[in-house]
Amino acid sequence: MATPARKSRVFRNLNAKIAAVPMIFCSMVVFLGFSIWTVVYSFTSSKLLPKANFVGFDQYERLWSNSRWLVSIENLMVFGSLSLIFTIVMGFTLAVLMDQKIRFEDTFRTIMLYPFALSFIVTGLVWQWVLNPDFGIQGIVRGWGWESFAFDPLNNPKLVLYGLLIAALWQGTGFVMALMLAGLRGIDEDIWKATRVDGIPTWKTYIVVIIPMMRPVFITTLVLVAAGIIKLYDLVIAQTSGGPGNASQVPAMYVYSYMFQAQNLGQGFAASTMMLLSVLIVLIPWAYLEFGGKKHG
Amino acid sequence: MADATVNGPHANAAVSPRGAKPTRRLSGRNIMIYGTLAVVCLYYLLPLWVMVMTSLKGMPEVRLGNIFAPPLEMTFQPWVKAWAEACTGLNCDGLSRGFWNSVRITVPSVIVSIFVASVNGYALINWRFKGSEVFFTILIFGSFIPYQVMLYPMVVMLRELGLYGSLTGLVLVHTIFGMPILTLLFRNYFASMPEELFKAARVDGAGFWRIYFHIMLPMSLPIFVVALILQVTGIWNDFLFGVVFISKAENYPMTVQLNNIVNSVQGVKEYNVNMAATMLTGLVPLIIYFISGKLFVRGIAAGAVKG
């Protein structure tokens, strides 16, 4: 501490700076550096090894004319919008029900939230079994005598996304419910009293007063869920492995197979850059709302 | 359910004054609420029930039919087989191998990541230096970047360091990608502690590490528990990093091995063994979940708390 002439500013709080080295490394080298590296190399013709011979947008042209990629994007859009709508609507509805001063609240919460502790691999494998055409739901209903009953989403290219959706909602809605419930509990008691005095019906209070007040919670949930959807990988691997055929491919699987299996790095980089871009599309408006708003307010 | 209408709202209001609603004793409303919740709970519980029941049946009984029915003849053989005999490729020593691999990955990863992040959060609050908040902001935004974008450069870096495919490498990866959420968690917690405490210690001549170990650490045990829960479940459940950064199949973590066992195309499918294996893999996070209760909720909600 008592160094003569207090050397320079660099050495002040030296321990704290050493403690912050991992953070500086993570933020600058990994998050910033690695991402830029990947984006830059997505403009090269790298195959087995990354090589710096730039070919402009060639990889992207190839990417967007690859049917497997197009299917992945379409799946992501369909699955993403459905799962966003369902998780938020279901999560909010359940939170409202839980907020009615019910008994056994803790029991209900425990039941709704436990799937969130499980991995996507476990989730996918369980639902693969429940939806098994011979032994699962379809088999049982047929066993009851309804021979023509058909419910086999995992082997039907048109329905496979709904099969994934059932599993994804099972795993994730409890978490959204917990977030929403925390938001509901954060609302001032007086608001409820005021609306009651005014004679506004409960359902209308929720729509007109409570939901607008919970805007930050909704936005946070939206961003968290959307970011999770773009990363969707494990669940598909476990439940359908991308099948039947290519019907349930997602971008993260495309990236993995081109990067680590097909040894076509350039394609992998281009595809992952597109994933980054889609996250930015979600993130930038949110950051603008969050931090741009703070300066004014 | 009947007494819920009798003393529900009023009795509860005394205990927890949250989100009050008009107190109607109309049972129609309650039937709707509890009915809906019961149906929803059925959806949540069904897979767990099916998983456990299937894993306790013999294969002939599984083939006979109803996956929802409890076993007529209960057997623990599938569990034994899943743990000790199930095959992935040439290895036939069951999921126990993956279990111990996961333990070897999870324990050091959790310790290292929590230590690094907590010291970092402490430095961010009490030892601010120029630019520290900028790095922190990048770190938080970085947590939204899909891992796929950083995977390959990470492989290159680990290869250069001679750590690719090793356990140490994977521990490093988990530490790096655990940084944003954990740092946020600790930073926010330390920010809520009275600053006078820190100042008094400084006046008494305590340095950076002394204050950390003697004041901050003992005073923030709850948040360490939250971080522990978060990291153990997160790392145990990881699949992607295990697949990418472990090069030898015999070192695969439990989730990867489980997927290889269940989704392997060779051989006759033994659904009961598969479900026992799935149950075994889910058991660690489930036990943590049921023991930790509300702390778990706090841990997962931490991701939603903004700095």
C-alpha cells in the first residue's frame, strides 16, 4: 500500500484488476473476439480448417439455397412463434390462477416447475416415449376400441413441430409462470382497491390495468424465451434427431453438423452468423427500450 | 377443496397480504380454478408417472400395452441394467460411467466458476476501476450470443492450449459461459450489502482478499447456495458442450451417454431400460430441486433480474 510516489494508475487496486481478468477475458476475447472471428471467417471458403481466403457472400448464397437450411429457418419461425405465444399465454394464465389466494399454492408451484430442473435430453426422451405410436397415447386410445385413432406427431412431418412443442411447453411454462407470478405479486395492493371501488370487473382489470403495468416482465420473458428458442438444440436431438427426414431440423443442428461432421466450416460459420443476427434482431430493440428509456425517465 | 372456500381467502390474507382479490365464496369460481390447475398438473405429472412406471416393468409387460398402468409385477432389473450394463457402442458398463464423468465435470466446474464469478462481482461493486462497468455490460449482452457462434474459436483456443477433449478444457468452458449469470447474481447481491461494512474494514487495514474471505463470503452464504443450485443443475444438464469439447466417447457426460443409449439404432429397444436410464439422469437435478425448494426458484429467476 505505502509504495513511495504511488506509481501509476495501472497499479492501483491491482488485486481487483487481477480479480477482473476473467471477466475482461470473457467479455473481450470470448464474447466479442470469438464472435467477430466467426463472422469474419464466414466470408471465407474454409473447409476442413479455417483459411483466410475471402469469397464474399458465397457461403451465404449457398446457405440460403440449401433446402435443409430453409427448412430449419421455417421450423424455427413456426415453432418459435407458437411457443412464444403459448408459453406467455399459458404462463400468464397460470400465474393469474395461482394468484387467487388458492390453497396448496406451493404444491402446485412445485409440480409446474419441476420439469424446468430437467435437461432437454431427459424431456425429449420422455416425450418420445409418451408419444410413441405403438405404446404411447395413440396405442392406448386404440386399445380402448377406437381403432382409427391417429396421434403420432413424431413420425409425421406435418405434425412433428407440435410434438416438439408439447415437450417444450412442458419443460418451460412453469418458469414463465414463476416470472409472471413474481410480477403479479409486485403490483401494488392499492391498484386492486382502486379498481374495485370503481367497480371494474376482475378480468377487465387484468387486461386494462395489470398487463400494461407488467410490461417490463412481459418484455423480459419475451427476450429470455426468444433467445432460448433460437438456441434450441438438445430437445430436437433427443426427441426426433431432426426427423422424420429433415422435418424437424433447426439452425443449431445445421451449424453443428457442418462444423463438426461435414467439415465444411465456412457453411457452419455462415449459419451461426445468421443465428447471431437473429438474436441481435431480438436484443437490440429490447436494449433500446430498456436503456434508451431509462435516460428519459 | 371444501375448506378452501370456508377459510381460504380470509385466513390466508392474514398470513400473506399479497395481490388481494374480492373474497367471493362462490364455489363455481373455485371449482374452475382448482379444476384448471388440476388438469394442468396432470399434464406436468404424466410424463414423470409414465417414466417411473415403465422403468419398473419387465419388457413383456411393456409390450403388452398401457404405459399409464402401474406394473403388475414390479421389477428393479431395468434400473440395474441401465446403471451397470447398458451399452453405448463397445462399452457395456452402463450409465454409471456417464454418471461419474458428470460428477468429475460438475464438481470442479461449479467450484471454479462460483469462485471466479463471486470475486469478480465483489471487485465490480467494491473496487470499481475505470472501464469495469463496460466490460460487465459486454459480458451480460454476451450471454445472449448463441453458443454456436463461439464454439469453433473455442475449440481452436483449447487445442492451442493443449486442453481440447480434456476435462480441464470442459471446466474452463463451463466457467467462461457461467460468468455472465453468476457475476450478475453476485454483483447484485453485494450491491445490496451496506457499504459501511466494507469501509470499516478498509479503515482497519484489511486488503482485497481479506475482506473477501472474512466479510463478504461469510455474509453472503444464501447467494452462494443459489449459485450452487444454478450451476449444478445447469452443468449437469448440459449436452452441447459435452458433445463438442469431449473427444473420447468414454469421457462423455451422463446426458450425452443417455442420448446415445436411448437413440441408438442398433439392437432391440428396451423401453424399460431406456426409461430407467432417463430417470437416473434426471434424478440429480430433481433431488436438488426438491431439497432446495424456493431457493431454486430464486436461482432460475436470477436470470430475469436485471442489473
